[in-house]
Amino acid sequence: MNRVDCIKLIRSFIDEKLDGNIENFLNYDLDQLENDEKYGGFDPDNSKIANAIYVVLWGDKIPDLNYDALGTSYRGDILNSFNTLMGRSTEDQTNFVGIQKYTDNPQIIEMAKEYHKKYHTIGNMTIWPNNSVEYSEIWKEYEDDDTRNDFKGKSFTFNTIRSQSPWYDYFDAFLEIIKEQLTAPKIYLNGSAYSVVCELMYGKTLETQFFEDFFYLGGMEKFENFIHTFYYENYVDMENMEIQQIFSPHAYHWRNSYKKEEYEKYVSSYITKATEIIEYL
């Protein structure tokens, strides 16, 4: 599909799924479209309607970004995750595996259910190059962790590497290394998560082109353009271009032990702040 076809698909979606009101995109859970042949896809962030929107938003700004390139050369991604802090749904769909470890507070559970419907809306999606880097061994933090042995010898994309330590899918934390490599790059030894990101950014022609308009060594002017292009303003103090660690201390539900009140505070704060960012668009 070309850009005109993408616009037609979006207009059709508004008529058929949003009661003719584009503002209903704000709360439309694209996870509902998994089995929808016209608009859906296996992943909400790589569904047909999401891909059409990416083309309209960024097709004239990102090299070779077109509908056919999405899912191959490029891919959609979720900005603010759910599973890191709250875990997957329980088998009976009444709770989440992370939450049930720490609290039975019905208010927290209800907040999580509402956010679970929110985090697959279009305002929580972005795109990355879909190139991959293969690593024969994992980095030191996971050497003695049997649960991570399945990552040995696997390939990482932007989508998958940001779910690893030290970022655990927190986009505010991940944006730090993107900023660093665009403005004051460092060299990291092979075998670290940081080196994977660097190779993903510099390794091949396509991803270099994705970032090339935003490189500005020793300055922030083009990084600011990067932030505006992808609507990341809520992650950055726009006066000094410092990344705001919005979700610090970046809690995650596994391999940790939180007190009930502490965990509830993290969940409540995360959902409130993430929802504000998602609805910014």
C-alpha cells in the first residue's frame, strides 16, 4: 500500500471501528484486532492499522519507510510496557502474576486492568529499524542466572534488547543511551547490552540512515529534532534536553522483594505517569 492507501485504511477504520470519530483512537485497544483480517495482526504494534498510521506519520521522514517495510525492515514497538512491573494475566484473567505476588488491593488490581486496555492504544507506539545483532554469549549479569540461558546465541533487535538489563523495557531509561550515541558516543566492549545497542545503531546501512539526520556530536540541536519527530517530548526536559527518569526507580516484579505498600506505590505512580504520556498524542 502507498501513503494514499494507508490514509484510506485509516479513514475506513475510523468509520467502522471508531463510530466516525477520530478522537476515539485515544482509548481504542488495538489488541482487540488480533483476528481482524482487515485491520489486525499478531501484535497490536505491528497490526495493519498501526502500520498504516506509521506510514502517514513518518513515511516522509524516515528513509525507505513504507507499508511493505513494516514488519521487515522496520517494526512498531510499545513505549511503556505492562509486563515489566505487573506481569502477564493470570490463567483465570482476574489478576496479573506480578501484582498477585505483592498485593491483593482491589484498587491496584482495577488500575492495572484499566491500564492493560490502555497500553495497546496508538499513543503508546513508536517504530524502530528491525535489524538484528547475534550474540554468542550473554553479558555478565546473567552468567549465573539459569532463567536467562536461553538468550545465548540469540539475536537482538531494538524491540528485544530494550527489555534486557539495565532498561527492562523502561523507555525513559533506554532513551539515555540513544541520546548518548547521537550526541556524545561511547565505545562499549562486545558482550554488553550497551554494545548491542551501538551495533544496532551503526552496524548496517538502513539503521544508520534511520538515525543519520539526528546525529550531532557534542550538541543537542538534532537530538531535539529526534525527540520532536517521534513525539518523545514527555520523556525530556525540553529546556536542557536532559532525559527525565520519569519511572525511577524502574521496578520490575521478578527477582525482587517489595513491601506491599512500596509495590502499590510503584504501580500507582507508573500507571498514572504512563497514561499521561500515552494520552499526550
